[in-house]
Amino acid sequence: MNDSPLLVLLVLLAVALVAVTWRLASRRHSLPCPVWLRWLVELDNPFTKTNRAWFIVDTLGLCPGMTVLDAGCGPGRLTVPLAKGVGVSGHVVALDVQPGMLARAQVKAEACGCTNVAFVAAALGDGKLPAKSFDRAVLVTVLGEIPDQATALGELFRALKPGGILAIVEVIFDPHFQPRKRVAGIAAGAGFVERAFFGHALAYVIHFAKPAGD
């Protein structure tokens, strides 16, 4: 029994070491968070308000009946709040390249009784999203994991309805952190117009709009 605390400590240290190794490796390559490390992205960051699910969802101005894309949904940290925000008459599409992440998000949605969520296994840029179908889209600490960011944002632009909003969220604690100027440049190249900014240079939410005429 005396060895139990030591064993627990060793396990925690091993997990922490692997987590740090993944984060360091991710700075050199576009590596999505492994499913078994989903706890790193499953909880709200306690150090920055702009990365918390309630804050991100609150900025979107959701209404009942809207259709929302949770792009790179991971384990579903925002999927359930989005589904509740659009109500039973609304619809959420949770998209992720990793089936294991989608499975975890689906478990959360089912546990909360959210029946208005569809789960899609695909990468942004694959062309799987229907055109002019979404009122809102969120991309939360995902952009840096995408090898072809221009193609991904181009697909998001086409998938949004005219006047639709894309919220891109970045936080410095993420190994794939993207600075505001870079994000704004790629978004502008896809046709987006910046509409709102929340936070500061190291932790922010930017809203990009698809012009009403497109």
C-alpha cells in the first residue's frame, strides 16, 4: 500500500511527459491532438476567458433554428453548447478528422439529450461541406493543425450562407497558436471580412463575415 502514492505520481509524471512531448512535436508539424490526450482540449482553459466555451458561444448571437458548423470539434467541448444554443429546431454539424474524437463528442451529445447534432468524419478542405448551408461556423484552436489553411478557409467560406459568421479562436497555450495578423490575412484571401475582435494578441476570438452578396 505504501507504494501506491509513488505509483500514482509516476503515472502522472509519465502522462505529463508525453503531453509535453506532443506539444513540442506539434510546433514542428501539423499534428492534431491524439485521441488519448483529449483531456488537454476537453476542458475550458482556466487562464483565459476568450477560450471558454460559454464565452465563444455567447459571442455568436445564436438563434433557434440556426445551422452551425463545429469545425474540428475534437471531443465536443463546444458541440453541446452550440446544440443547446440553436435549440431543437436548429442543427449542428460536428466535423473532425479523427473518428475517436467524434465518438467522444457523440457520447457527450447523447448524454445531454442533444438530438440535433450530425457527426462527420472529414478534414477541412476535403470538399465534404455543402455550399451555403451554415449560419455560423467555429474553428477553435484548429487552424494551426491544418496543412493547407487557404483551402480549408476557402471551403468554410463556400459552406457559409451569405452574411454568415466564422469565429476563429486562438490561444497562446496551444502548440499550434496562430497570430492574429496571419489569421486575418488567410481569411481575407478566402473572401472573408473581419467583423469583430474579442480578447488580446495572445488569446482571442475573431469573427469573419461572408459578405451578403456572395
